[in-house]
Amino acid sequence: MTTEGAKAWPAPAKLNLFLHVTGRRPDGYHELHTLFQLLDWGDEVRIAVLDAPRIGRIGDDYGVPEEQDLVVRAARLLQHESGCARGAEIAVTKNIPMGSGMGGGSSDAATVLLVLNELWGCELDHDALAALGARLGADVPVFVRGHSAMARGIGDELEPVDLGPCHYVLVFPGMAISTPAVFGDPGLKRDSRPLSLDDALAGRGRNDCEPVVRKQFPAMVDVFEKLAHWGRPVMTGTGSGIFIPMQDRQAAESAARQIKNLYNSRAVTGVDRSPLHEKLYTGG
């Protein structure tokens, strides 16, 4: 059996509209305060259920060894925790650049958890699936929950928020940035205050990781300076991906066309409910 002909499931990208590092825990993890917005664009995951318990990845090799790939680890974790005797073959179409800070691997893993939970008949609720997701990575739970949210803790304490449709240009300068290198930098600000939703929506937040990335990757400084022509460029997560808020979809598409002369870019819309949840639970 292969995933050819299997339904394609969305694995949406996310943005951190702001990212404040509010402390550091004894276990070395950082306390964060952030606002996640999900996007109408991202990766695609195809899954074929097997009667045998084998779990494997097929299709394009995107530079991550199969045993380390979050989609494989997610499927095996769900299989183990649910006691399911069935397996799966998984194929991922990667659209979200790796190292961009837009949550591609985490979203792919969440899609696998949610879809296999249905296809295998595991009947785990979202609380249980989010708990499994947190064992794979701090960003996985927001994709499992499937709603834009304020997040605290290591990013796993989620409070859903309704932002309405928002429009952005995404820009990918082509640099992969290491999350451990950013959070391990002694110059990272680690005592920021949490932000209210009103202040976040008014643009009063920042990404505490951005100054570290600018220092570690001087070429990023030039990227920000060039993009300022179209608005206020903001880095998302710890990656090199940048977004520019725009007034409407038409403005985003116009700016994206112009920016393509400099960098890989695209217009997207921020959504409150995950496209995966729309398709999986309502047939949208």
C-alpha cells in the first residue's frame, strides 16, 4: 500500500505575533508568552493506514532522517499509547521552509496525531492528544487544539483567542537558524513582561529572539532594512521567517509580488480555526 490516492490533510503554518521570554526554568526550558496565529497555508500530509503495525515515511526526502522525523515519532507514540495494532505510511509535502520558525515539523506531527486518531479509531480527546504532542515539541499542542491562542509556559498553556482574518506577507530569506543556539545565547533577554491581548493587537509586542538572530546572522539586518519599505517586518519564532502585516489580501498579494524580486515570499491569511480541523471535523 502507498499514500498515492490517499487524502491530503493540511498541516498549517503558524506565526508568533509576538514572543516574550519571561524567565528560565530550573530544567533549562524558557518560560514564554506568545500569541499564535494559524495560517491558511502550510504543508500537506498523506496517510495510508496499514493492517500491519509497521509505521514508515515514504516520498520526498527533506533532509530529516526517518527515525528522527516528528511525523514518524508522532505515529509511533500514538500507536504505543493507544495500543493500536495497525500501522501507517506517511508522506509529507513540505511547503514551510525548515528553520523558518513557522512550525512546519510540529504542525506535521499534530496532523498525524489528529488524523490517525480518527483513522485508527483511537478515540482520544484533544486533551490527551495535546499532552502527547507536548512530548514531541512545545509547538505541537497549539496545532492539535487547532485555534489561534495566547500561550504561556513553554508554549503549551493555551488560551484560545479570536483574531478574525488577518493578512500578511511571508518572507523567507533562505537561512536556517538553530533554536538551541538562539535560546542558549547569553545575550537573550529573559525577563520580559507578559502582554495583554489588546497591547499585542496594537503591535506593542516584540520578538525577544530577534536581536539575538540579528547578532548571530548579520545578513538578517540587511533583510529587515530592505523589507521596511513595505511595512513593519517581524521575525516569527526563532527562525529566519519574517512576516509583514498588511491591510488586506490585495495589499498582501501586491507586496508579495514585489518582494519576490528580492526573496521568496507569499501572501497568506491568518485564520482562527485550523484548516485541518475544518477538513477533519466538518468536511470543509
